[in-house]
Amino acid sequence: MRVVVVGATGNIGSRVVTELSALPGTTVVGLARRRPTGTVAPDNVEWVTADIRRDELRPRFADADAVVHLAWLFQPTHRPMVTWDANVIGTSRVLAAVAEAHVPVLMCASSVAAYSPAVDDRPVDESWPTHGWSAAAYTREKAYVERLLDIHEREHPGLRLVRIRPAFVFQHAAAAAQRRLFAGPLLPNRVLRRHVPPVLPVPAGLRFQAVHTADIGRAFALAVTSGAHGAFNLAADPVITPAALGELLGARTVTVPPGAVRGALALGWRLRLLPAPADLFEAMMHLPVMSTERARRELGWTPRIGATDALADMLTGLRGGDGGETPPLRADAGGRFRFREFASGVGGSDPVDRWAHAD
């Protein structure tokens, strides 16, 4: 079996490559914009350099038994046309190339962020509407890609199409990358290494699901070999609540109004102190709790790492300033942030943007 993994060097892609390459008789083609250096995958992985926004993809998919599409660009949030070009136009080009190359199986990473806002905390299954949260570019793009997949599935009824919708995906090796995406360069490692203050402010109503990257990798491998089709929610127990965060961080939680948090984040983003916009926080506050019953039943998938352990694994990496071996995950991928350059406006485009956009 020959499987092409698009976006093979990211948080999820690097683990999917590892899991697929362990399957007997499987050759994995890792497609990414930058080829990894050193030994980051087994010998039966072929690396191909390509950009889904502009390079010819059909030859890369020739003779593939399956394509796993994971490529996604989160930053730069201040330039939404860049992310739209990569995530929406790039996905449409992947779909066209899959059809032209007559690949029989396509697996695409969606997200809990594709789902419409929740009305309560009752777990929703894969039939919940996928219209996203319209105010945030990330959720709009995830929802739009779901519509692209709907159309592609109708136009190609012989294709086995799988959509994986994970919760927040954490691992130690992705700590540096996730810090660049969400916290920004103004949160120094020395602060992270200190003990958490005894009081932790938490916005009222916060709760979210998480899952370890290793369990996501296994799910993709199971989906490739099981003949499954359709959408699958992936998350581990328990749901992360303020109480769980306080216990994990050894702090007493204090509830604060979500509007105050949103206002602070909006100001930080407008001042280009933070890479993630407040609209994304607003979307996070309205995400549904997902049921994972279908994945457990049809894929035989059960997470081996709990949600709090997955988050703790990433936090350990944050405190150590750690990253992974592939280009997007490397601890030094963002280069050195220079506050003097940021404050003076020297250097053309915003250095916070460039630092966060390292992958």
C-alpha cells in the first residue's frame, strides 16, 4: 500500500507518518514544503517537497492507494488571504489532484472548530452542523473546507472519503510550535518555568476537549486499514474544565468574565503583541462537546492518553522550551524575536507575525 501524507511534518502529520510507516507492506510518501533533515522517520518513508498552493500535485499522487491531507496554515492571522490561499484554495487543489490521479481513498483532517456553536454541554455526534463560528477566520476556513468535501464526495461517489475531527491536539514535541501560534514571543521561557501563581484567572464557561497527537496518529492508521468512511470525532476524557486546569497547574481558579478576556486579547492582537485573535477565543468558548462513540465503535479507537495528560505533556515542553525534529516543530523555527525591532517598526513586516508564521 502506498500512502501520500500531505502536510507530513506538522504536529499531526509527523505522527501519522510514524504510525503509517509501521504498517506491514506500507510505503509512506511525506509531502511538505520543507524536507526534514536528519533521521526523523523510518527508511520506508519517501520525502517529497511541494507547496499545495502552487505546485503540480497530480504526479505526486500517482499510484497512491490513499492520500491523507493534513496541511493547514494557522498564521499569519493579520493577513487572512494568506491562510485562505493555503487552507481553502490549497485544499481545493488537493481534491482536484486526487480526482485526476484516480486515488481511491482520501482522508482529510477537519476539526472540532468546524462545528456550529453548542447550545449546551450534551455531547454531539458527527451529524452536528459544520458551519463553524463565522467571526473567526480559522473556523470559517474549516467550515468552508467541509463544504468542499461535501461537493467532492457527491461528485465522486466511488471515493472513500474520511474526515477526522479532533479536539485540541497536544504533544511535547509541538510545544514550541503551539507557543508561536497562540502565546507569542512575549511569553519568555523563564516565566513558564516558574511556579504557577496560587490564583489562576479562568473565563466563566470555559471547557474544552483535548487529545494526544499519538492517539490521532493511530486513528488515521486505523482509518486507512479499516475501510471506514465518513466523519469521526476524536477526543480523550475528561473534558478540560477550570477545576481540571487548576488541579493540573496546582493553582486555585478564579472565574473572570469572558468579555474581559476577549477585550484583553483583542487589544493584544491589534497591538500585534499576540498572534492569535480574540475571535478565536470567542469560537473556543462556543465549541460543542463531541461524542467519540462512532470512532470507538467503527474504528476500534480508544485513546491511550488522557486529555489532562496530553495537555500536561505539552506544558512540560513549554517549560523546557522544547520542540520537535521537523521544520515546523523545531524550537528555533521562529528565529530570534527582537523586541527593539518590534517597537521601532524596523524590518518591514511585523516581527511577531513573522515569528508566529515560522511553519
